[in-house]
Amino acid sequence: MADQDRDQLSRNEHIKEASGFLRGTLAEGLLKDVTGAISEDDGQLVKFHGMYLQDDRDLRAERTRKKLEKAYSFMIRLRIPGGVVTPQQWLILDDIARTYANGSLRATTRQTFQYHGVIKSNLKRTMRAIDGALLDTIAACGDVNRNVLAATNPHQSGAHRAAYELAKEISDGLLPKTGAWREIWLDGEKVVGGEDEGEPVYGRTYLPRKFKTVVAVPPSNEVDIFAHDLGFIAILDEAGAVQGWNVTVGGGMGMTHGEPETFPRTADVMLFCEPDWALRVAEAVMTVQRDWGDRTNRKAARLKYTIERHGLAAFRAEVERRLGRSFADPKPFRFDNNGDRYGWTAGEDGRQHLTLFIENGRIQDIDGGPRLLSGLRRIAELHAGEFRLTANQNVMVANVAPERRAEIDAIVAEFGLTARTGALRRNAMACVALPTCGLALAESERYLPRLVTILEERLAAHGLADDEITIRMTGCPNGCARPYIAEIGLVGKGPGRYNLYLGAAFDGSRLSKLYLDDAEESAIVAALDPLFGAYAEGRRAGERFGDFVIRAGFVARTDAGRHFHETVGPLKPAGTAVGTLEPA
Ligand code: SRM
Ligand code: SF4
């Protein structure tokens, strides 16, 4: 690259290039015990190892007053393709949560676990314990292909098995090759001149930005395929076998308030490929993004912006050129929801599976409330199948022998594992936000449960207590709980204040629109209550809330371009409705 171009590269590009394939000065930094932090550059690199440096934001002000260093600790994210863990692995993960982290396991929106609160001096011990469970954290974060999601239950059908196999194959195939992870965290043998080991697919500077891949089996869109950079939709033949995959590209949620050049976007369905070609298509899509993605501005670097800039046709042509062949156009498919099915279900082969609702993914014991951590541990002690994490922050106890079902039901009752499950709550998700997330503008995980209780009362008053409506909240516009494809989306604007988005599709295929700007709880409830009333009165048979608010004229349908700008025209005063209040 010419020097002039190099000057324009974002800072992260220089950090990656100079890092010796993700080593930086991490090994030295870990030895410095005068601080609980690591250097700023290493803070960028450590993401590729599955970790974030964070500080407890609840303690910030007090520690600043006392002139103390921030209360630093690390968030660690595992890489678990398809979200599958064995009971033996669960027990080790539980031990780690109790010993090194904050006593909780956090199921994420991408089928894996996070630990919070791991202090620097415990990092290596934690990583060794994770390795001891035959798991790792490589590429769980950073500018790489991240954890690959798959339709939750491989035992449900042959197509689900194929989806899991493909997720695993892509995860393994696109994994960075650097030995840095093993070397730094497990004191693995140093690769002399690690510089020379090479990354045949990624190169020295990896990708311009994070890259997310999922595999779905219709009619369930539980993995929220339209929110991801790359997706595969199973197309089945009459016997239910996978005939091939529709390939989706260019989905993403993140945006920044007040910067209309950033926006959420639902993915395009680009082409159909045969099963043998899926991994090669994944690699080609990723390498076109590697080469075409914007490396000067990280806010414009995701694949969704590359596709907006070049157009889908040019992007597809380049993928086909690199693979030396053309592909068929996508085949018809239909999704009907993007949530989880709770309770017991049986697969094609009659095996039993129990999906448990985990409020906002936080697996912990609450004094006087549900004891999810201990209850799931008890299940792991007797369970002979597996656990499967869902993309909706829930847990499935999968592949249960019929004679064990009663024992598991007894544990569920004893530990209160299904204690809080109203219809709105079952369809709710919140991102982590405060106190750990450095980007949070407002509460999310700690606040949504309260708001749901209030809204469930309003829904019950309108006779809607059992209606399935999706609601998701995030503490900032980055969209970690995918709020823009929930029927009710709440996005943090500042302490106690949220933007309210409405009108997304129940199957996750359509984005919502901004309805209320910068609103406090009372304004949110006051805005939603009459809409619930209108929905109860005026909906057509089977009509979803997200569809109703559009038909009734409360919000406009998201345009054909399938992305929106946060504000169209001047901002309304804080707390006022952007949509019309009277049904058209
Ligand atoms: Fe996320 C950054 C948590 C799924 C979009 N996300 C973060 C960080 C690491 C904050 C940071 O950069 O300092 C958050 C850590 C909080 C904490 O304390 O744990 C964080 N994201 C999460 C999780 C844990 C939310 C959850 O409650 O489950 C999810 C972990 C998924 C995983 O296992 O890998 C999580 N993040 C998502 C999703 C949803 C998805 O992928 O399905 C999105 C929207 C989809 C997308 O990528 O567009 C998402 N996270 C972001 C963004 C915005 C990216 C963008 O293109 O603008 C950021 C900020 C960034 O990258 O600059 C971010
Ligand atoms: Fe943090 Fe924002 Fe993601 Fe929530 S949406 S976890 S506040 S980055």
C-alpha cells in the first residue's frame, strides 16, 4: 500500500500490523502488577483473544474521588460454535464462574458464555481452566470471523444436524492460525519469529472489522439471520434433507446516535449454493470483505457498508469470480419467528429437550429468587446429553433420556428455574450494559425486567397477557440484543432515557422505525399503553403487533432499502412521539 494510503488507515490497522500476529506486548503486560490494566494497544489486541478490559462503572466516581485506579477487570468470551457444551464442560465453566469471575455465567445473544469481573492476576488461571474444559476463546471478539451460530438443536432433524456441522466447519475453517493464544495464555512453546508463521487467509491485518456468521433452518429464524454479516439458510428437499443453502450477506445492527451515515441493515439474500460449496462461499465472502472493506474508518468498515458502497450485484460477481463459477439465485423459504420454543420438545428421533428461559442470559443465584447457577449445575451432575445455548440468551437441556425427565423437572421446580415467564418476558432480551460495558449510555440488563413487569400489567389490562410480542433493550445504539428487529425496541440514549422503535417483523426480517425519542419510563409506558389498547381492539386474526402498528398508521414500514436512518428530518423535542398517535 502506498505511504499516502497507509497514513489514512485507522489506528487499529497499525496496531494489528505491528502486533506480530496478535502478540503485541501482552505477555509482558500481564507481568506488571502495579496496575490491573494493560496498555491501550494491547487492549485492542486482547479482543482477538476473546477478552475485553473493563472497569466497574458503579465504582468509577468513588474511586476517582479517592484517587484510586479504576476497578479494572476483564470480560472473557468463549468460542462455542453452535453453542454446544457437554455436562462435564458445564461443571468446569460453573467452577470458573464461582472461582475467578463474578459468580455468574452470562449466556450471550450469540450462543456462547461470557465471564465478567476476572482480574488480571487470574487471567492465565482462568484460561488454563477453560483449556482444561477443551474450550477456548480464540476469535470470540476482534476483527475476525467470530463464533458461528447454528439453529439450536442438532437432534431436531437431519437439517439441524447439517446446520450444526456447517457452523463447526466454518468456525474451524476460518479460525486464525496464529499460535499467540496458546503461547500467551497457556505458556505454550514460543514460535521463534512468530512473525513468519503467517495467516494464509487473514494476512497480517486480519479483517477491517468484526465478521459474524450464522446458519438457520426455516421456519425458525432463532439465529436472527438478517442481523449478521454472513448467513446460510437451509433449503430442504421433499424428504427434508438439505439440498443446499441460500447465502445472506450484509446484515448488522450497530449505529451511532445522530450519525445518519451509520445504520442497522437487514441482510440481502444473495445466492443459492450446493452443500459442498458452502465453506468456499463463506471464505470468498469473507475475503472480498477483507479486501474491499473500509480500513480507514471503523464506523464504515462492516460488510453492510461495503455492500451499500459497491452494490449487491458487484459483490456477488466478485464472490463468483474468485470461486471461478456462477451460482443459482436464492430459492424460496419462509421464516415465522425469531424466538425460542420453551419447555419440553421431542426431536424426529423421539429424544427429549427442555428449553429454559434465562432472563437476559444471566445465570446466577438470586437470594430469595431463582437459583439458576446451582440448579443448572445440579442438572449437569446427572445429565448425560448436552447443553445448547440459544441465540436468544436461553439454555436448552438437550438429548435427555426419558427416565431422567422427572428428575430434571424436580430440579427445575426446586431451584425455581421457570419462576418468571410471562409472554412478553419470554420474548424479551437485554444486552449487558452497566456496570461492565464501557459503551453503555443507559441501563439494560438490570432495568428491562422492571419495565417488562410494568408493560405486562398494561398488556393484561387489555387482555393481551398471553400474546407473544418481542421486546429488546440495549444500553446504547450498538444493538447487541438486536433491538431494531424486535417489535418493541428500546435503545439507550442517556441515563434512564431510551429511544423507542416499533414496527419490526415477528420473524426478524424487517427493521423497526423510531417512534419516540429520548423518553423516560413514564413516557414509554404512556406511549405503548394506547397502542396495546388499539391492537387488542383492532387487530386482524393472527396479526402480529409489529405488523399492526404499521397497518394502523402508527409507524411507517421500513423502506425497500432495508436500512433506516435514525432520524428523518429534524428531531422532535425529547419525549414526543415521532409516529402519529391516532390510527389512520
Ligand atoms: Fe456487542 C461491543 C456485548 C452481541 C454489536 N458488545 C460490545 C462490547 C464488547 C462493548 C465494547 O466494545 O466495549 C459489549 C460487552 C459488554 C459486557 O460488559 O459484556 C458487547 N454484544 C455483547 C453481548 C454480550 C450482548 C449480550 O447481552 O448478549 C453479545 C455477545 C455476543 C457474542 O457472544 O459474541 C453481543 N453485539 C452483539 C450483537 C448481536 C449479534 O451479533 O447477533 C450486535 C449487533 C449485530 C452487529 O454486530 O451488527 C453487537 N457490540 C456491537 C457493536 C456495534 C458493531 C457495529 O458494527 O457498529 C459494538 C461496538 C463496536 O464494535 O464498536 C459491540
Ligand atoms: Fe454495551 Fe451498547 Fe452492546 Fe449494550 S448495546 S452491551 S450498552 S455496547
